[in-house]
Amino acid sequence: MDNSTYGLPAWQLAALSGTHIDTARRWKRAGQIPRQAAALISIRLHGELGTIDPEFEGFIIRRGSIWTPENAEIRPGELRAIPYRSQQIRELD
């Protein structure tokens, strides 16, 4: 993952990371953002879930859904329904 400052102004880095503007300015001067803050910014900018867990590489959050690497959309209600559908399948077996 690229820990650069993404070419963003300090105020935007601060807003995306929930940090103080002075902290974002320090990152800009250093030319690098701490790994955890960079992951949060990446998620907020691009929806990339692989930044928080390598198992989710290629999965993104966009327009209120999770998108798989195969470009399949999974809506929040579908995620919540997984335990119930699994139970239905077990009962039908």
C-alpha cells in the first residue's frame, strides 16, 4: 500500500483520517502517513477493503454495497441474510 500523502491538501487528509490539521501537515512535510491512517484514508477514498485485511484484496465498498473482485454486488441486507439462508439450507438437507 502506498503511504504517501495521496497528493491531497492537509485539510483533506485531516478530514479523511479524523486527525488534527497539524498532524496532517506533519505527514505532508514527511511525505508519508502512518500505516493505520493510510489504510483508513484508502478505504474512505477508494473503498479498498484489502488495506485492512489481505484476505479482502480486491473487495471494495461502493455505493452502499460490497463489490467482489468478480464484480458481484452484495448489499447489506444480503449479508445479514446469510445466517438465515444457511439455516434454511441445513433444514432442507
